[in-house]
Amino acid sequence: PNEDASRICIDYLLTFRNISLAVLEVKAEFRGAAEGMQQASHYANMLFIRFSISTNGHDWILMDNTTRKFETLSSPPSPEQLIKRAGWSINWAQWGNILSSPYLNDISLRTQQEIAIERILTHFAQGNRRAQISMVIGSGKSLVTLQLVWKFLEQNTAQRRVLFLTDRK
């Protein structure tokens, strides 16, 4: 469940090294895998997750929510396959520990804060040197920034410079 008023409940959220890769909707064996596709895509879009998967245990349907293309698979895709489909190239030797490390003091974060941290770290892990975070008032920008800086410092990547701008009010 997330803190949204509708209280969605996802069957499974497939993650790899703290990167949310896909929403998995599971239907009964006697139902078609396609019956869960709309629900899986809806949840994935709510959480800004690129892939959604629906299965009945026999058939697997994978949808890329960015391109809106789908395909039927004989087995579930591996994390590496989803990362490759997303077009990400991550140096796991350098970024694996940063992505997998826990948050400072195991602070509980809201869903949108976790997504922001995950997206920013993934952005840097692909070799990008700069990122801009734009979040609305009251969404927890300071906490997101604190957790990002903590992860960088904890994993000895202190060479990263952080410029934190905020309105004077």
C-alpha cells in the first residue's frame, strides 16, 4: 500500500538492488494473464515504474509503459533483461553498494521520496554528472537530499558536490 487516498495494493513490486523494475500482477491459474495487465500498468504508472507484468503462472505478459508495447513471454524476465530493456548501463562495481545501502537511521520515507532517490541514483549510475530535483512544497526535498548525500558519503563517493538551492521563505 502507499499513502495515496485510494490505498493501492500491489501484488508484487520487483526490485533489484533497490531499483524498482516492474509491478507484477498475479491472476488465478484458470484466468487469462491479460486480465491483470490494465491493473498492473495503472499501478506502475502511479509509481513511475517503466514495466508492468501480468501472469497466471503459465503465461507472462510484459508491458513497457513508456512505449505502450507489450509481449507475451514463456517465463518471467530477469532483472538484467529489464535493465537492458530500459536502456540502462550501470557500472555495478562502482554503484552496486550505493544503490543497495540502507537509508540513514533506517528512516521511513514516503513512496514519492523513495522513487526520487532511486531515480536520482540510477541517473548518476548511468554516468550522468548532474541532476536537478524539482519537488513541490512539503514533499520532503530536504529529506531526499539528506538521504542522497548520506548514501554518497557512506560509500566514499564524497567527491560529489551538492548544490542545494531553496526559496528564502
